[in-house]
Amino acid sequence: MKGKKLTGTERQARAEQDAKERSKIFSELCGHVKAGYSLQCFGPLSEITVRKWLKVYPKEFNEEELATALRLGQSGWEEIGRKQSNGTCLGNSRSWYYNMANRYGWREKVDVTAEHKGQVNVSVVSYATQQTPQDSDE
């Protein structure tokens, strides 16, 4: 019998003390995002902890490896869309599109927002006459 299973908090505390455990968690993280899952739903660590450990433990938590894994995960989702568009994969293309829009920020239209800070002077010029037109009976 191996003993009791560690809780997430216990595992995280152990990983902070043990480089091998950090490497193991990082390997799980890369596999998780390569499979197309988001960083936010990784069970053992929060996204905040992952970002922190990328800075604190760069030997075990390699930022470039994580970026590669994230790209591969996105590539997998894009491949599904490609296969759906050429008919080699069945699926709901609309739900796929919503997934891509929510996960990767895809949009059908570009949202443009303009903001002005400061003063705007408006001058109103009227070229209309003050006289009312007269009917001519001629």
C-alpha cells in the first residue's frame, strides 16, 4: 500500500520543497494544455501559481516549453475546425466556433473602440437665413 493520496494543497507544498515533484507537475501541466485544455482548469495548480513558478523555478517550469504546449493545444482545436470544414470530421461547427472565440479570442468582426481624452471645442455655424421664404404670386 502506497499510503494516502495527497490533497492539492499538500502536493503544492511538497512541490515547493522538491524539484522532482515540480518537474512532475510541470510535465502534467504541459500534457494538459497539449490536449487542448486551458491553463485555468489545471487541477494541481492555479494559473496564478503557474505564472509565479515560471519566474521562481525557471529550471523546472520552462516558459518556452509551456508556450509550445499551449500552441500545440490550439493547433489541435484548429485541426478540428479544418476537418469539419472539409467534411472529414463530423461535429457541431457552431459550438466549435464559440469554443475558439471564448478560448482564443476569435471574432467575426473587429471591435473598434475610440476614446478621446481632453477638451473638444464645437463651433456652430449657421448658413440659414433668418427670413422666412415669401410666396410669389407672379
